[in-house]
Amino acid sequence: MPHFAHTLSVSAAPSAIFAIIDDFSKTPQWLSRCTGIDKLDPGANDVGTRLNYHYDDGRRSGTMDGQIVAREPDRHFAMKFTDRMMDVTVDFVAASDGVGTTLTHTIDIATKGFGVLLSPLIKRQLPKQTMDAMTALKAMAEQP
């Protein structure tokens, strides 16, 4: 199962980071393969809110069904997405470090069906994709 976690320091409050992650209209700005996330339930984002994740990675495009599985404002936000080939858990944990925020982003991918054949490729690409997304998210959060 491909897994990757990355932690970095952000010169912004946890609330600034959480505001970006919690606003799905901003996701394509920091996650290059994401073309959009549709929220399927009305009201505020909360655990159980259903989502559709749209992606394009150059070789393949599609959608994944998902939902918010953890939401603790300014601290923890996690989503789980699934399709025929994989189950993906995306997790963010933010903690104030006295100056800014220590942010940890973890991705767990459970491949299934044909997706099992893609596991070696996913394992190779996951670190760069995650670190690139974190760099872009950090830049957005640190904007004045």
C-alpha cells in the first residue's frame, strides 16, 4: 500500500491553513492534479459530508467518490476517496509551533483491481506530488 507523510513549517496560523484546505474551490490552486471537488451535501463541511473529487494527471482523468472523515477546525482535516482502482485517504494535521504552524500531510493509498499493477508507479510518484502540493499550499497560506 503506497503511503507517504511530509511535515513542514508554515509561517502562518493554523487557521489560515485550515481555511484553504476547508475551501474546496481553492484545492486546484495547490493540488495540480485536482480539477475540482464538488460538495454533494448542503451546509458546512463536517464529518460525513459527501464529495466528488475530479482529477487529471495527464495520463488519466476521472472522478472519485469521497467524504470528509475527520474535521477538527484549525487542527485536523481528513478525506477518503474511492474508485474502482483505489481507496485514498488524505490527512492534514496542523499544530501551532509558537511562530507559525507545523503541518503534516499524509496520504495512504490502497490499490485494488487493476490499480494493484500501478502500485510501484504510485509509490515512486507520491513523494514528489505530495511535496509539490505542500509547497504550493504553504505559499498560499503565507501570502499577506
